[in-house]
Amino acid sequence: MNDKPNTPRTETKTLASAMHVLARDIQSNDGVANAAIQEAGERLLELDAELTQWREMAEELEKSVKRLLPYVPKGNFMPSADIADTITKFNQLKGQAK
């Protein structure tokens, strides 16, 4: 984590690229350091891609919830009939969105 909020951070893709260059250029007798650095760079890219997917899914979920909210009954209690009705309306909205 970045403990200093105003400290600029290197883009993940740039950092991964630097790791790949280091993995290629570091002199290691058995190659273990090279392999570890190479794998670290690859994992950074994989995790960055997964994080991007999760953020996109979260945005879609937020949009769905916002479209559904007007159909959610007010108050702390939702009888099962209201839940079924809300689910039906949600499914209708999903069908309209496609």
C-alpha cells in the first residue's frame, strides 16, 4: 500500500515491464532470481486485468441496483410477495437492458 497519499505511483503495466527487463538483465547463476522476477511481473499483469474486470462488474452491479431501487418497497420489512414482485420487475429490467 502507498502510505504517502501524495506520492506518485508507477502504473502497473510500467512496473510489470520493468520487472520483465530486470528478469532478463539480472545476472543469476541458477536463474531462480530471474524466474521469480519474471513471474512477479506476469502476476502483476494478471492481477491488474482481474482488478479491471472486478471494477467493471461492480459498476454494472451498481447500475442494476440503481435501476432496481425504485421498485423496492420502503421500510424495514419486505413480505415474500413483495420480494417476488421485486425480482420479477428486476428480471423485466434486465430483459430491457439487453
